[in-house]
Amino acid sequence: MDKQVNVYEAKTQLSKLLEQVEAGDEIVIARNGRPVARLVPVQRTKPNRVPGGWEGRVWMAPAFDEPDPELEKLFYHGPIASNEAE
């Protein structure tokens, strides 16, 4: 449903008008009774996601998810604070 408001009302009630637009209404803004603009919801479209878009661009080592003994040693037995490392 189109609702017409004057410029002054549109300026003072913009938040309420935006709520109405988000709910699907269209608002016509008029100056001296003549329509000059239409406040409508933005049509957002989701981008078409294509699986495998990074294929051939990214390489993972075969041991990608294997534990790293050096990191484990630091994690379990390394210094807790940076001043202890010195």
C-alpha cells in the first residue's frame, strides 16, 4: 500500500517510515502535494555461490591436519609469559 507524506513529515518521522518500508510498504514523499520521491525497500539478492570456486587456486599440504611436534612442545612445555622466555 502506498502512503503519501510531505517532506516535513518525512524528515521528522524517518525512522518510523523506514520501519514501514522494511515491512514491505512503499512511501511517496511529496512537496506541496506533488509526489517527488518514492521510499521503497532495497531488493537484496544473494550472490550465486558456486561450489569449488577456489579449486586450483589453493594448495594444502598432505599433512595439513597432522600434529606439529614443535608446536605441541611449545604449547605444553613452553614459557607461559613472554618475560619467562628471556
